[in-house]
Amino acid sequence: MIKNFFLIVLFGFLKHLKKLFYTIFLDRLFLASSYFLRKSMMSVAIEKIGFSSREEAIQLAKSEGFFFRDGAMETGDIEDIHWHKTGLHIYVLSGLFETFDAARDELLIARGGDLIKIPKNTLHAARCPIPATYVVGFESEKAAKGFQPELPEDLP
């Protein structure tokens, strides 16, 4: 009888231990996979290029095969979280341009001479704490002419 009781307790303990192991293992697996998924996703990047004029920015855009158009944002202008069907490059000429990368939950700050690279289908937001001027490079002429931000819920 004691032997049976001991076996029942041992069996229950092992069953609980197995469940605990799987819970911890699956939790760690989920954390690791979500970490690597976030790291593998294309995300916003800022490069300190150091161009000093609009002409240099346009030349850079053209050399990368981009079609360009001018842009500007005033102090406090905000673009809520959105995405684009094509990638784009923002060549900041003056001011400060803040970009929030939603996938990484990270705020990036670009200044005059910096290049902001935003891959297609990347959730992000933008704002300017002080006025900013920039040149935007688009992957196609069609994108440059018909540019529009897409709603987050429409992201494929």
C-alpha cells in the first residue's frame, strides 16, 4: 500500500515536472524565435554619409538608381505609424528627423548629411522636433509620383 502510494506520488511529480519542463522550454523557444525574427526583419537604418548639399543628395539618390523628390516637415509635424509598398531613402538636408522603427521599438534621429533607409513593408513613424528639409529617393518613378503611406492594418 505504501509502495502504491509512493508510486502514485512519484508519477504525479514526474507528470508535473514534465509539464514544467515543456512550459519553460516552449517559453524559451518562443523568446528566442521572436528575438531572431525581430533581428531578421528589415528595419530602419541611419547612415552618417556627410553630404552637404541638395545637389549631392540628388546625385547620391541617382547613383543608387532612385527617383527623387523634395520634402519638408515643420516643427511638430508627425506621421503616424505606417508603411510603404516600396523602399525609400531620405537624405536629410537640414534640421532633425526622428524615425520610430516599430519592429524594433526604437527611435532613430537623423541630422543634416544623414541618410535614412526604410525598406518596403516596414512599420515606422516620423516626426520633426525642429523643421527639416530632405530629398526622398524612391525605387521607381511611379512610387515617386504616387507616393502614399499605407495603414498598419493593411500590412501584408
